Amino acid sequence: MAATTDGTQHEEHTDASPAASPPARRRRGGGRIALVISVFGELLITAGLVLGLFVVYSLWWTNVLADREADQQGDKVRDTWAREDTGPGALDTKDGIGFLHVPAMKNGEVLVEKGTSSKILNDGVAGYYTDPVQATLPTSGKNGNFSLAAHRDGHGAKFHNIDKLKQGDAIVFETRDNWYVYKVYSILPETSKFNVEVLGAVPKESGKKKAGKYITLTTCTPVYTSRYRYVVWGELERVEKVDADRTPPKELR
């Protein structure tokens, strides 16, 4: 307070001291940092959404598309079988050779085509090996290994539940004329993807030492990776002729 000549007092007003400026500058600097953090957070959220959409596409939408394609191809195969101009044993068509039924996997019927390339398997089917080992088709009547592959996740994921199979479970292959009924006898939960011995005519890693009529199912493992291979072996138990009503074997009823 300061005194005046008439005895009254008034407050002195002074300008803010220079020392008050730095906090203002600090506040402006803090605002920039907050803005950067905010933008970075939004980018992370956007990236997360894009990644989530990609996962949905890979694990759900590709299944929808693959199942649709497989159903169309499967219908063509059955239509071919139904035509009278295809003689007995007509099997190998451009759309597929037959249908795999594995009750333990709860995946319905799976169309089987020639080849195991991504182009084939991405259509939601199983494919029999032509390379590096030639699969032996059961319709040939010869001893050998009917070796198959299918995706475990995405693109139909027909072998997703392969780990549900256990010894004694049924694997049935359906053709126009016959039902081939196999029983699981050995399982290899993990092996190198370069291990082609599991596809051999006599799959010795399964415990077999002599020729027979075998089936082998292979797919990637662990789920959502392609690091290793999961292998299931079965042996032919019997062959049933297809009747006029296409009555399935007891294992599928």
C-alpha cells in the first residue's frame, strides 16, 4: 500500500515479474507432449482395429468363402456321380475325387481333391499328396498310404479339430461306389514340416513295418501357426458297397 498527499491510500500495481514467464513456456511444452501422446494413442487404436479386421478376415471370412466354394464343387461331384453316363468307378474329376468323413472332428463331409498346394487347400477342401510322395488312392485296391492335408485355421479349417481324434476313431472316405472305413491306430502330435517319412507307403513312425492300406491326415500345428505338422494314421478296416440310398456305414449314423 502507498500513502497519497490527501492521506488516502491506494494499492500499488506492478507488472508481473519476468520469473512468471517460464511456467507458461512449460505449460506450452507440456501441451505439445500431450498432443503427441494423444495422436500416438489414436494411431495405436487404428492399428489395433486394422489388425482386428485382418484377423476376422483370416479366421472367419476366409472360412465363409472357402466353405461356399467347397459346397459348390462338392455339388458338382455328386451331380457327376448321379449321371448315368459315368461308368462304374468314375472317380477322379476336376472338381474332386470323393468325400472324407471324420465324426470326431465334427466338420461334416470334406471334399478331397488332387494336390496339396495353397491354391487347392484354400478352397476349403482336403488334398491328397502328389509331391514329395505320391499318395495311393484307395480305389486302386493297392497297398499304400492315402495321405491327405488340409488347413487347420482359415480357408475352411477342415482339420481344425484334428487333435480331437484318438485311437479307434473312424475315418471314412466316400466315393461313388464305395465307403472305405479306416480306424485310427497312431497319432504324432508334432513333427517337422520337412518330415516326409510320415507319408511313406509304410509309415514306420506310426509303428507299421509292412505294407498295408493306410490313411494319413496331416495339418499345421500349433493352431494358427505352420511351424510343425500334426499327423494321424489310420488303417483300412473294411470296404462297403454304396447302395441305392447311399446309406452310410454305422460309424456315420
